[in-house]
Amino acid sequence: METSLVLPIVDISSPDKITTARLIRRACVEHGFFYVKNHGIPEELMEGVFRESKRFFNLPLEDKMDSLHRDFLGYTPLYAEKLDTSLTTIGDSKESFFLGSSEGVRGQRYPNQWPSENLLPSWRQTMECYYKNVMSVGRKLLGLVALALDLDEDFFIKIGALNDPAAVVRLIRYPGEVISSDVETYGASAHSDYGTVTLLLTDEVPGLQVCRDKSKQPRIWEDVPRLRGAFIVNIGDLMERWTNGLFRSTLHRVMPVGKERYSVAFFLDPNPDCNVECLKTCCSETSPARYLRKLYRGHDGFLCYHSQKQLLRFPPILAGDYIKERFRITYAT
């Protein structure tokens, strides 16, 4: 079942930070998704990123393979990734390119795998400029998220989450073909994001859908339309863990609609050595932290804590350990 979803719109430039933080809190509790407008990134820079992204993906495969990913930085070919590992089909119908800061990404052994300047002379400069700008927006947004959690605005800075974060930009091309077969195909199969927050730009082609209640069957998928000039923002798994499940890391997917589709995602993943555990403002006597001091290995392979009556899903974990394991599972197929 599919419907359309109306998401809250957050004006990140508003001087009224408290009201903005309250809107973010409501959006994260109810949806796990929202729009961010008036972020300050020039429209011409965003258009330039899409233009350079298309130039790269339009290169012959052998030229793209010269930038093949190492430690996930670089080019990932079609079908190399399967986000929903329960599927028995081939991988997701998309190709992508991961890039980090010019200084490299904390926790990665290899640097950015830049395309040849002879082929794409403006590519690296455009991407580095965008990375710097979107990182600034992400830092500002996390300050508002902290306020939404009744924390100091600089909380995530003080705990080291934004000290050399493992943040990456991912350029994505979905071919968009709808294959006639008995097996449903996906541009990106159902998944949640791994880190703190994701800031997404898309072109005008639809396809993004969210499922706000993944336990309900059949699942209800709601279309998320593009809002021109705005980011689509969603909460990731680590933020859900920090908030004891208060903020949703919502299941989402991309469906092929018969048209080629481009998007640019920024994953603001924290410093890999940052310890992610329940925030003091997100637990109480009536809502205790969802872990106890007894180890149990869950069905997904992660060490969890549990009581005799229930499996508790949010044990403390290092950010880097969680994200590496999620990548390992995603690319193991």
C-alpha cells in the first residue's frame, strides 16, 4: 500500500532556535524525516554537483572503474550493494560514488578515489566545495537536534562526535528501468541509515518512499516528494540509539519509476571512536534505558543486552564498530 506523506518544513535560518528545535523534535518522533530550507548553500553549487555527478556516471565503465571504491570511498558499480539483506534477488539497481573531506575520512585506510582531472577537470573542486558547505549545515542542524533533546547546543561537539567525524557525500545514479518479472526490483531496497542524520538532495524524478511502522503488515509505503532547494533530512540508527528509540530511524527505499534518477546524500556519521549510549535526557524511571548488563548476540550479529523477558535493542557501542558492521553485511552479498 502506498500513499503520499506531508513532512514538516524546518527553517534552519530562523533566529528562534527553541521553536525550531521543538519542530525538529516533533518531526523526529512522528516521522524520522523532515525538510530543511534556507540552509545557505547556493543553488548554483547544488546544480553544479548534480551536473558533475552526471558527467562522472556518463563516463565509460572502464573509466569509472579506475576510481573503484577502496574502504568504501570511490565508485560502486550497479548491483554491488544490497541494502535489504533478507532479499534473495540481485543487488540494488544503482551505481554510486562515496567521497569524504579533502583530508580523508577518519577510520578509512585509503584516501578519496578522485576521477582523472583530464576527464573531469572541475569535478574535484566542485565536490570539495559542496562537502565543506554541507558539513557546515550538518553541524548547525546537529546543534538544533541537541536543543530538541534538551541538551546544550554544543553537546555533540563536547562528546567528540563532531571532532573529525566520518562524514561522507554519496552521489547516486538510479537507471530507473522497471523490469517486467515476478521479482520486484529496487533502486535502493528497504533500509535505515547508519549514522546520526542524513541530508539528501534529489532531482525531480520521484521514487523515495518511507515506512513509518516497519512492524505493521502489510507495510504502508508513503512517497516523499522533492521540495525544491530544500534538503530531505532523516534520522539514522546511531541517533535512534542515543535517544533510546525516541527519535525514529525510519525504514525507507527507492523504487524505479521508469526514469533515470540522481540524488546526493550527505551522511553525517560521528567520529568512529565516539561512544553511543542512551542520553540522560532520554531515559527515566518510567522510560529506562533499553539495555542491561548481560550480553547476548542478536540475530543480526550485534552484541546486545537483554533481560529474561525482552531483547533490548540499544546497547552502548562505538560508532565506528556499528557502521563498519553494517557495511560488511550490506556488501557481503
